[in-house]
Amino acid sequence: MTNQQLITVLIIDDDADDRFFMEHALKTDSAHTRLYLADSGQQALDMLVLVHPAPDVILLDLNMPGLSGLEVLGQLKQSTRYQHIPVIVLTTSHAPADRERAYQLGASGFITKPTTQQGLSAIAKQIRLQYAV
């Protein structure tokens, strides 16, 4: 890989396996990836206060207990501190209403979670190419 630029990603997902496999895909794609992991929307919002610099991109699951992904997205995009951060919804949902609402709230992308590591690797590569600073 010739791209040696650092990318910082926050993964917000309540499913430990999904976090692990996305983390693996991102680290395999680039050794220059800094990752933060949150298992709930509230944990992510609390973590963002401590993360400097802010992540280059956030990967956000929709279906989580407590604050839903849509609620987290809404809070992020209403915050002058975080509204500039691209948020990609990465979810099992195929519902057009979820996609539409996510874009209305300011999502930069909406991806249905792939079922293979190859699919996650393709997402990791696209994130690096689009968001590495």
C-alpha cells in the first residue's frame, strides 16, 4: 500500500462480533488506522469528548439498545463540535425508511452490513480512500 496517511475511525456498534470484524478489516487495510470502539450510542457520545483530534469518520449501527443509531446521528449533526464528521450508517437494516431518515439527519452514507470479510474489506478500503487525511 502506498497510502501512508493516518485515518481515525470511531465504530459504534452494540454487537461485539460486528465491531471485531470491522476493526479487523480496517486494520488489515491499513496499519495507519487509529480506531475507537463504542458498544453503545451513549458510550460513543461520552468518548467523543475525550478523543482529540476528532475521528475522521464514524461508522454507526442503527439498531442498538438505549440511544438508537438515528438518535446518535441526530445529536452528532446538531452539535457544532461534531457535525463536520462524516457518519456512515453500517447496519443490517434494508428498510427504505431507515435509509431515508438517516440521510435526512445528515448521514454521509448508508451501507447494509455485508455477510463476508471480503465485503467488510471493500468497505474498509473505500473508507481509507475517501476519508484518510
